[in-house]
Amino acid sequence: MKNTLLLLAMLVSITLNAQTSRDYIRQEIKKHDQCKSVAITEYNGDAMIYGRNGWAAQGCPTSFTNALDELNSQREEIQDINLSENGRWLILYGNNGMRWNNLYYDLEKQIRYYNNEGEKITTVTFNDHGEWIIITTEHIMASSQSLTDWLAEGCDEYGALWTACMTNDAAVAVYESGYRFIGAVPQSLKDALTSCSSDVYMVKIAGSAWFFTCRDGYWRYNM
């Protein structure tokens, strides 16, 4: 009984913390009236970036927010942010600049390879199960052959792959003229994407919450 009560208390605390950080990010998006990208999780905090290097976050790992603060003070252009439920994170900034924490060795190795080759990385996404995707201007690389094949099938059907997002239980791939989904992707996101007339170039999900932004600056979210 005691263990059950403790578990319930932990679940309530996680839910309240997630709701608080999500509320804060919604307020920041409304406050700045712009949003370039977000990093949203179910229980590990949320963050958003806007303008050249503006950012806001709540409930996120200190190492992640410290890196955002340093990049802001150095006037670097922050382009994308990624955060997993277990605290893995990556920030894409400047001309292929990246900072990260606790990434998988094979993912880190591939990032370093593309950087050394001078190949522009446009998307890096990963989860806590060892799965990841890298999209560059020239290549698509994934953690497994089955995932690579799934992405390639989408290219055959919908054209160029523009971006992707992975969580511990879902994945979304955004193509030139369509989308592919795996796992627990919210139906509301599927509906919003398929009805969007703009070119989506970034999408993020966390449980039932989601965000996407388009090349014309339009963004939409359900948080």
C-alpha cells in the first residue's frame, strides 16, 4: 500500500511538473509571437527558441539550459533543440555547430564525420532506445537498416525528406509532398499536418503534445 501511494505521488508530481513547463512555454510563444523550434518532453521539461538566439525553458536539465545561455551570450544563431525523456540533448547552431550531452556513440561518431566532411546537417533526432536519424543536404542516415528502409520508402513515394522527429514510442517523417508515421503519433497532429498548405520543415512530439513550423514562418502547436 505504501509503495502504491508513493508511486501515485510520483506520477502526480510528474504530471504537474509537465503541465507547469508546458504552460510556461505556451506563454513564452504568445509573448514573443514567434517560435523557431521547441524541445518538448512528457516529464523532463520543455524549451523553445525564437529569433536569432532567444530561448526559454522550464524543468530541463541544467547542462542543457547552460549551453543555451552560453550560445545566446556568444550571439550564436540557435537553429534547433532536442531533448529526450532521459536527459539526452543536442543543440544545432551556427554553421553546423553542435553541442550535445550523453548521445549514443554511433550517433556522435556520425555527427563528427559529417562535420569533418563539411556536410550541412539539417536534422538530428533520437530517442532513449538507441534509435536516431540524421538528415543532411546530401544524405539520410539512421541507426538501423529497417529505419533507413522506412525513410527511403517515403522518399520514393513523397519526394525529398525534409525533417523527422523520434520519441520513445513514435516517429514522424516529413517529405516534400507527404508524411509517414510510426507508433503513437497523435491523430490531431496527423490531421493538422495533412491539412496544412505550407511547407513543414520541423516537427516535434511528446505524448499527445506536438509542434510544427513551416518555411513561411507559420507555426502551430497542441500543448
